[in-house]
Amino acid sequence: MSEPNYPHLDKNKPYPLAGILVIDFTHVLSGPTCSRMLADAGARVIHVERKTGDDTRHMGPYLADGSSEYFRICNTGKESIALDLKNAQDHALAEKMIAKADVVVENFRPGVMTRLGFDPEEMVKKYPKLIFASISDFGQYGPFEAGETERDAARREVFEEVGLKPKFDFDFQESYSYKVTSEIEKTVTLFLAKYKADQKIKRQESEIRSTDWLNYQAAQERISKQNFKEFRSEDLSAILAKANDYLVNREGQKETQVLKN
């Protein structure tokens, strides 16, 4: 591999990562931002993209020449190569690059690199000098692997983030899936829970900006005005309406039982 010419770096200044080769399997934002920082520190970064290009090449805002400013911001100072990692020849080329690399960075879903034949532990054993960095939203090992159910996870998260101890006495849950990118899909599951009136909110300030207790109408109004990053307002509003209908029907059934008794 010949030494590239990086116009964004000052040739008269020393850079701490000069001479370091990074193979960048990242996409969208978190991973490309990480490897962009390595490039800014002088590393040679080769960005491995799909044959159709990184998702952000097709995301605005766009510059006058039609290229994505989003992509440029995250990938300035890198070289790019388009590979199909499921193709035998492209796969072999990718491993040749890894063999010469000092660092590999990826931000696929946990387990994807292993399924593609680049298991991090195996790569590090095979190439002892290699640093293999994996970035993911919620870590590489989830609580469900330890036997935690969705409700257990929800109960723990609520306690950690707002200090409340929910009781899931309701047979209600709704799941909502959405595409983060063309390759990444997330599913969020919502539950109904109740709390004792004397419980006080102790929000985790690093995660939660503010909290409020809202009745149904106020919650629907808040949803209609909120710009959610992950939900469409209409979808969240529909789930809340289902939850409200469930509670109304449940209370109606209770009243009927009392009258019968």
C-alpha cells in the first residue's frame, strides 16, 4: 500500500498517529466519527463501504456538487474502498487489509463481524498486534443473555434512570420497530406499570433532562408537539391510545364484577 497524500493535514507538523493503519468498517455516525478523529490525528484510515456506498452518501444536506455534507463531515481524511464482504474475493481482500492493519474499527450490530468471518477474538489471536474496536449502542453483551426478560430490563432501567420501582400488574405491551439505517433495525417495547404515590423521582441527570407526571390528554398533547428522534409521533400516540383503551376496559370489567358480587 503506497503512502497517501492527505491535504487536510499539515505536512510540517508531527501527528501522534502517523504511520498507523486503520481499517474502518463503520457506517452512519458513531463509528465514522471515531475513525475521523483517528485520521485527524495522522492515521491512515481506509473506509470499507458497501458496493452501494455508505448510507450517509445518500443523506442530506447536500453540497452544490450533489455530494452529502453529512458524509464529508464524518469521513474527511479517509480513503474509501467498496467491498461486498459476502463475496469470496472481496472477503479475502478485506482480510489482507486487516493483516496489515494496526487498528480495526466497526459498528455493526453485535455478532455481525463474527458472522462475516471476522470474529474480533479470532482476528486478534491471528494478528497479535491488532487492536479491534467495536462500537454499539448498548454494548456487545446484553442483559438478556443473563436470563433477564424484557420486563426485567424495563424495571431495572426505570429504577436506574428515574429511581422508581414499577409494578407490572397489567397484561399490556406494545412493540414498535424502526429502521436506523438500511442494515440496522431497532425494536422498542412499551409496558404499562403502576407506582406507589409516595415514590419520588430521582432522575439520572446524565440521561434524563426532565420528568413530568401527565394525564392521558396532556400526554397526547405533549406527543403531538414533540420532535422524537426514534419514534414517529403518530405511532407513539397510537400506542398511548391503546394503553388508555386497555385501562378503561379493565376498569369497566372490574365494576361489572363488583356489581355481580
